[in-house]
Amino acid sequence: MAVPADSEGAAPDSPPAELQPKTARWTAPGDWALAAELLWDGEATLHGHCVVVRGDRILAVCSVEEATEAGLAVEQHRGCLLPGLIDAHVHMEFSEHFPLHEQPRLAAKQLREAMADRAERMVRSGITTARDLGGRNFAALGLRDDIREGKVKGPRLLCAGQPLTAPKGHCHQWGGEAGSVPEALAVVDRQVAHGVDWVKVMATGGMRTPGTDVEEAAFSTQLLTEVVQKASAHERPVAAHAHGAKGVVAAVKAGCRTVEHCTWIAKAGQWGCVDDQTVEEMARRGVAVAPTAHANWRFKPMGERNFDRMALALQRLKGAGVPLLASSDAGAIPGLPHDALAGGIEVLAHMARMSPVEALSAATRRSAEVLGLGQECGRLAPGLSADLLLVDGDPTRDLHVLQWPILVVAAGRRVVPVVQPPPKPQTARPHRTRARH
Ligand SMILES: [Zn+2]
């Protein structure tokens, strides 16, 4: 049986170990068990094992034999059982059918329905957690609470409310503008008062807000430092949107927990102008990067040359030990559905030269740790949320099988996937992304 490997302060004889199935009495009515040919628990691959679920939690990860001896009817499946996926950067409020700043103004009820629909599609595709990095009217927070209360099917959400931005800065239309330290701190206070989980700052301009500069820092290091301190006093980590190196440097020095995009744009639009000193500082300070390498990057919308330069930048970050997180930016990218994370994981693996297991970790365990959810999800271990994804194949060898979930369980509730598994592939498949050699 697996017990939490790195649970803080958990001694080997703490509660999860007591769940060891020594007798037939460790299960209770209502417990149920799922087994697959293969189980990847976030770290190791296990054969002949199952996950036992009680309510919304994982009760045990044990051998099928142990579960059967304890009187459970173990449901056996083909394929692989793994932790539900995490998208570290989405925008639930926005539709992929419109450019970011041309979104229709919907009535509250319509907006709620549209967001609930996106959330359901996400969870049906295997995404059981997502971090929402901003919108204009705190709508994602209501969705988060509805999902938590079981009123809406969807992934567990962490929400950032209105991003803090410079006057006329990136996404200033959303209401988080500040031109001075007191104004910036007031924006942070307002987000916290609305119940955000993260604070988001726009440390540079953005490609989708005309008139902003992606290469220059939007805020001084001093202002960002005060923002991080303020957020931290409220126990909120800070995520910094940053393209150009100057914005990345300011965000890292200020103590931001994650850098979003991190495209290192400089020299009139050239991507991947990596600042080595900053990369080392990121590794030293434990800053993670959500590069928003999404499924449609396979079409290289930034151009062949910038795609290759970004790939090298990601390899440089990975080589230095900076955690890279599976992240799509869905909602901000026209044409990218909210449920396309699986394709993005393949793109990220290809660009950063990650092994399938490294990429899976970037979408599960590693991401949960960075997002502060290491004791809640991201692994299959006793005591954690029962967030399970069953896919038709072995994703530790071929990430493409993530495209076909057979079953998704979110916080102990079964969700039927949208896409039924295709017949076992015999030949090469379209859009398959392989690591280069
Ligand atoms: Zn975004």
C-alpha cells in the first residue's frame, strides 16, 4: 500500500499507515475500488494495484488482492489509472470563439451557464484541477464555489480575480489598474476581499492588448515586492504574467511564485532571448514557469524560428531545474478549447524535451506542489482527493493516450468522458508529437 511519500510532518506511523489492509475490516459500506492494467501514482508505475475510494477521498492504494480480501468488488479496467490532470493557467470566463478583448457581454445567468459548460467539458477530458488567472468580474470565483459545492461538474479551481496591471496595461479592461504602490496594494486587498486564491500581476505588456509593451517591465521591482508582501500577508501566492526578460527579472526578485508565459521576448519580437542569470535565480528561488505551451502551438503560430527559440528556452529552464507546468491559457487563445490540455502536454514535452513521465508530472504532482495543493491532489495516495483519470494505454510511454479518457473521477464523483476510446491504434496517428532525437 502506498502512503503519502512527502506529506509534511507525517511520521511513518501516522494515520494513512493505519489504513493498511491487514484485516477484512478496513473497508466500509460505500467504499469502491478501481483497478487498471497499470497504475501511475504520480511517481511510480504499479501493476496489479487498485485505488480504493471513500467519499471524495482516496482511502488506499493497494494490491487488487488486498482489496478483494477486504470484501471489495474491484472494478477492473484496461489501460492506466493516474491522477487527474492540472491546467495551471486558464481563463474560465472567456470563450475560445472570440478574441480576448472582443468577448460578448453576457447576462449573469448566460455567463454562468457558459462557464459551467466549459468546466464540465474540462473535467470530462480528465482535467480535475485548474488555476484561473483572471477575468473582469470575479465570475470564476462563483463557478469555483459551485463546483466545490457539487452544483456544477468541473475541476477544482484556484482563482485570481482581477489581475493587477499598470494604467492602460495588459488587460486593464478587467478592472485591476494601479499606477502607484498604494493603488496596487488596494487592488490586492480588493482581490482578497473577493476571496481569490492567488494574486495575478501583469509584469509586462501582453500580445493581446494593443498598445502595451511585452518587452518592458510594467512595474518596478519595488512595487512588485510590496505587492508580493501584501499578498503573502494574506497567505496568497503571486503569479506574474511576463514576456520580456525585464519583467521576468522584476517578478523573480519580488518573490512571485510562478512566471506565466516566460517567452523571453526581446529585440523587436524575437522569442527565447533567455537571460541565463535570471534562469539561475529562478531555480535558486524555486520559481516555477507556466509556459502556456498549448495544443495549437503544434501549428507554430509564433513562426518556425520563434517556436524553435522557445523550445530551446524551455530546455534551458528545465535543465536549470525550474519546474515547468502544463498550462494552456485557454480562454485567452482564440480557437483553443478549454478541454485541450492533453494535446498541450504533448507539445510541452516535445519542446522542453521532457520524457513522458516528466510531462505527466508537470501536469499532476509537480503542478500540485507548486500550486500549494501537494497534500490535496496530484498523486494517488491515501488521504488525497479522489481525482482519477483512466486512459486507454500507457501514458508513461506515449502521452498521446491522454487524448482518450475512459473514465474520470473528480473528488470521488464519476464523470463520463466525452470521447470514447478509439480502437487500439495500429499505425502512426495524426498530430502525434515525439521528442526529437
Ligand atoms: Zn492568461
